[in-house]
Amino acid sequence: MLRGNSPTKVDEKGRVKIPTIFRSEIEQQHGNEFYITSLYGDSVRVYPFPVWTEIEQKISALPSTNVAVKRFLRNTNYYGQIVTMDNQGRVLIPPMLRESAQIRDEVTVMGALKYLEVWNAETFRKKMLDDPLTESDEQALSQLGI
């Protein structure tokens, strides 16, 4: 499971180094290929390619007329690209997604259990302040057994 947070920087070519806290687990379990995409264009999702393949298999079993499936595929394909991690542990964020999510300078790389999220550090700090965990959220999680 990918968990935790690791601040890092984007280099001049738009590459993000996969932090050490995530890299060894990903390499051992999944290899060095990734599907990099976004749902909304405000952040980057870095899926180990085998994890993304599982998602595609689930989607392919659903009706192609399902509106949510169409939207999901539209967005993830628009922003998506297959990339290979280099020997230094860096992955290239596609230029269009890098611009949309403002992935430059300081970023935060967070584990999201099966994939990584990359956020512009300032945007994420603002999101944490503007959209905090609430008591209602805690109740909903409690009902889910968490």
C-alpha cells in the first residue's frame, strides 16, 4: 500500500522523482511503467501500470453506454500517457497535464493506497484549508467501519 506524503520538486524538463518511500515498493511489486493521468486536471494520478490495467479490465466489463464510464474514459484518456521511470526514479508528467495541474517547482507526492497523487504544493495546502475533514465525514467513515 502506498501511504504518506513526500514533498519534492519538478525539474526543468517536467520530471518528478518518485520519492524513496514509494519507489522500492512500486518497483518490487509493479515494475517501472506507469499510466499518468487525471480525473479533473487539478492534480496528477500516477498509477503503476499493472494497477491501471486492472481498472481498464473492470471498465471493459461495463456497458459502453454508461455515462459515468464515458466521462471517466474521456478525462483519463485526455490527460493520460504511459511513461517509464528512468534510472534516477523520475517520471515525465505530460506537458498538457503539467500545465493544467500547475505541476512546477514544489509539489507534494502522496500515497493513495494503489496509486500516487501529485499536487502543486500551494494548491494542495489551500485545498486542505478550504475543504477540511468534517465531523460529518468522520460519521460517514464510522458507518463504513473506519
